[in-house]
Amino acid sequence: MAEHAGAAAVSERPAGHPPRSADAERLHRQRCLAATLRLFAELGYEEGAGGHVTARDPVHQDHFWVNPFGLSFSLVKVSDLVLVDEAGQVVAGTGRVNPAGYQIHSRIHAARPDVVAAAHTHSVHGRAWSALRRPLDPITQDACAFYEDHEVYADYGGVVLQAEEGQRIAAALGGAKAVILANHGLLTVGASVGEAAWWFVAMDRCCQVQLLAEAAGCPQPVSAATARAARAQLGTPGMGRFNFRPLYEAVVARHPDLLD
């Protein structure tokens, strides 16, 4: 379904902006990651100890930063994040890594060098829609951002504790920005933490809207040409970053301790 993959280079900086130093880029990703987790807690995406958001390290690009297993999203600070290597070992920070999170995210980061961040949680509407094992339809302007740029992994194989299952999920994602995991939930990616976070929020809301629309009647999609044109405007990496910015600023204002 996805027509295009992301750029080959890993970068969070918009075109025309000077690059950050490696240390500054790492801190930027960590701050966005901690803010995303706080935001996801506020939106009700947390489900016990489940759910994980990762950010590739800008220097050790086969390593990623992730929320520690078992710590509430609502409490995560920059200093709580852990760095995980390609073998699943925590090499910076204290805490454990979610075993399923490692299997999923390590395979996605390995398969997609353009991906800086990936988000997967057990949101209510994402889980409900995933049980239908169908892609979203372009029934709203917002849903058009995902038109022909998301996939469905249609085989639920249980908790992802084996590398092979993580590889199958990465293969199903392909070059898209998101994949619906059957009977499980949503997973989104981006060339920045902000993109991956925004696509998750937007996709979960699109799932909610389509569930509501189908419960009320027979929603009518827009044409393929119109959906593609809307995606070209609304589904770009720049729009993902732009839409995340006010969410980031607001959550930091509400929870300044997340930057510690």
C-alpha cells in the first residue's frame, strides 16, 4: 500500500537549518521522547507496563533510547531514559527494557535507516480498529495523511518475544509511516521523534472517527486523487514536526520536570 519510503539519511533537522552537534541532537531527541511519553499518558495511551517509544541515538545508530520497562509514562524524565544496544543490553541509564519492545523496535530501526523514532502503545481506539484487520479509509481530511502510507500486519502471533516476529512486523511496515498490528494496536515511525509521536496521535484519532462513523452509518470516502493530494500537503515529515511542536510546548509547560 505504501508508495514511498523515507529519506536514506537519519536527520531531525528541517532543510536549510544548520545541523546540531551530536550531544545537542541527542538531548533534543531525549527531550522530545520524554515529552511524548508524558503526552501519551495524558491521552490515555498507557496500559500498565505496556507500550514503548524509541529514539535512535545520533552517534551509535544501532542503539536507541527508550522508556524503562515498568515506569509510568506519566513519570518519565530525560534522566530516566535508557540506551539499548543492538543486542538488547542497557548500556546507559538504569532500568530494564521491555522484551517485546526490544524485538519490535530493534528490527524496525535495523530495517529502516531513515527512521529516527517509533511509537507503539495500546491505545483504546487503535486496539479496537486493529481487531478489524483493515486499513483506514480516507473518510476525513486528517485520514488522508495516511492514505496509501500505512499497512496492516494481519497475523497476530502473540506477545512479540521472538526476533522473527519483530522482523515480520518490520517487513509489514515496509516504507510506510504506520502499520496497524492486528488485534494489537498501532505503530508509527518518523524521521524525528515529533513525527512518530504526531502520527500516532493522529492515527489513533482517525481510528476513533472511523469507528464512530461506521457505527452511525456508511461513511463515504473521498476520491483517490483527492486523498493523494491531501496526503501530499498533510502527510509530510514537515507537517508531522509542525503539528507536534505545540503539543511539545504545552506538555513541557505543564510538566517542566520531564526535562530533568
